[in-house]
Amino acid sequence: MRVSHVITRLILGGAQENTLSSVLGLQRRPGFEVRLISGPTTGSEGSLESVAREAGVLTVVPELIRAVRPCTDWMAYRALTRMFRADRPDVVHTHSGKAGILGRLAAHKARVPLIIHSIHGPSFGPFQGRAANAVFTAAERHAGRVTDHFVVVADAMKRQYLAAGIGREEQYTRILSGFNLQPFVQARREPELGRQLGIEPGDFVVGKIARLFELKGHDDLFDAAPELIRSIPNIRFLLVGDGPWRARLEERARHTGHPERFIFAGLIPPGEVCRYVAWMDALVHLSNREGLPRALPQALANGKPVVAFDCDGAGEVCRTGETGFLVRHGDQPGLVKAITALAKDPNLRQRLGASGQAWVTERFTIERLVEDQAQLYTRLAAAAVNRR
């Protein structure tokens, strides 16, 4: 089976890591020939391009860029259509907003037999202005008409898209994101790394793994920081990630009057993230938009409890009283209360972390991700043949 995956860019991010894991896993399975098509990866968020190139699966389409530019977008659509006509894939599987729309339309134009789209996070919603929301909703509806099946990383995505009139219930399948669990399960605190980060014995470390960019909820954490510092004198904030908001957030740290409480770890290669999670006592996830954030199961795999805003699919992993505390979106007092409860009760942290670790290790393996995708392709391909 010839499968072409299409994504807008290969930055260091959950959707990108999930897609690359799928491609590499499927490529190793007998009977699959897999290609990954991406736009150019630019910016301060890091890149996975080298991994894809070394595997020999990557093709870069220069015109496939994240920004909306009608002329360039038309060129990308034409380029993708030509590629699909030449390669004749059995399946085109798209990811992310721009590549998801252009890739599906191009696959339809090229008469690809099976068109699948993964929803890693919503392209529309209250996180953007009314005009942008209307445009992206209309674009998703248009592309949805030529989509044979949708893969969602969380049931919350299915509910949102069905409510917007995109697809039918039977067109959706949930496939949880997979990652290499063992480095997180086995990670232990390395004293030298702790010294490099400036973490002192007895510090209570609240971690956050996210690009330093809008919609990731850093402002919510900084808004809560003064009260947290007052109630938890030994608190430290470990921010893993980089992005265009770094200087702005460093300035916010200075304005708290306690800049030493904030550790900006910067851009960390995916294989190294587990070393930093090991130094966290709890992880917070406060994004305004994200399908099912990988940072949550990654922290839980290391036995660390999580606190998250109830946004998109976060509540499907962050379960109050079982893996951590789920807080109403934007509820700053609730956020402070949850973090303080974890800081004051080591036994609670241990119980929630152990429960979360057991729950995650059953569900978030790469092997399960790849197997579920392979079975889905086989089932849908067989159904398509029977319809002809």
C-alpha cells in the first residue's frame, strides 16, 4: 500500500512527532511504502526535518507555507496535485490546517482512492477572531466534503467537528498519539542537570512543556505565579521550549520580582525531554487550543501528576483524582489551588503519578499507534474496493 502523509511543517511539536512516528513505523511494516511531504520548516521552534531526511521519506514543497497567501497556496495546491498524479498513492493522509486543506483538495483532484485527515487540534474555535473563525470553518467544511475518513487524537475533536457540520459520526476514528515511553518511564534525576538548571534541594518544580508562543497558556501561569510564590516559598517554574515569545516571557519573569524562580530551558531535542521531566514535581498544561497534548502523557509516564485547563482533549488524560487536577479554562484560583495541593502533599503527588503512569503505559505506545493506523488503512481500503 502506497501512503503519502502531508503536513505543513516539521517543527518540534506533538502533531509533528506523532506524524513522523507514524510514517517511520509504517515504513518498517511489510506491504507499506510511505512518503512524507512537508512545507519548509522555519522559525525558532526547532525542526524534525533531519530525522525524516535520514530515513529517506521526506519531500519538501517550498510553496507549502503556514501563512495564508493565495498565490503561494495555489502553487502549493498545483505542486501537490502533480505529485499525487505522478506517484499514484493508494492513500493520502493529511495533517495540520494548511496542509490538511490543500492536501485533501489536491488528492481529490488527482483522484486518490482514499483521503484521510488527522485532527491534532482544531483549526477553528473561540481562540481566534470571528472573521478568521468563519474562514477556517468554511475551509474545513469544504475540505471535509472530499475526505473519506477523519482520525482524531481525542474524542473532543470529533465532537467539535461534528458540531460544525463536518463529516458524519461513522467517519471518525480515535487513535491516541504514541511515543517512545521507556525513556520517560526510566528517567531519573541527574544531579549535574539539576545543577545546570539551578534547581536547589527541596525545590518544588512546576514544569511546562510548550512552544513559547500565543495560545500556549504561559500568560495564565505568569498571572498565577505571584500568588503561587507567596504560598509555596520553594516553588520553581521550569519552562521547556522556545519560540518568538521568549523575550516577552523573560520580561514577565522579571516583573514578578522573582526572576530566579523561572528557568528557561530553551529548545530541547525530543529525545532529551525526559531528562527535564524527571526534575519536575508536577506538570501544568494551559493551552487554549490543542487536540491531546503529548506533554501530559509524557509527564505521567515518568510518574508526575498533571494540572491542565479543561480545553479540547486535555480532560481525556488529565483526570481529577486519578492522574491530576482538571481546572476550568482560565480559572486562576482553581489553578493555584491545584498546584498548591500538590506542593503540600507528597503522598498525593505519588499516588496520582503512579496511577497516571499505569494508565498511560497501556495506551500511548508507538506500536499501538502504528498498528491502529495500519488496520484503519486496510479496513478503509477494503471498504472502498467493495463500493466500486
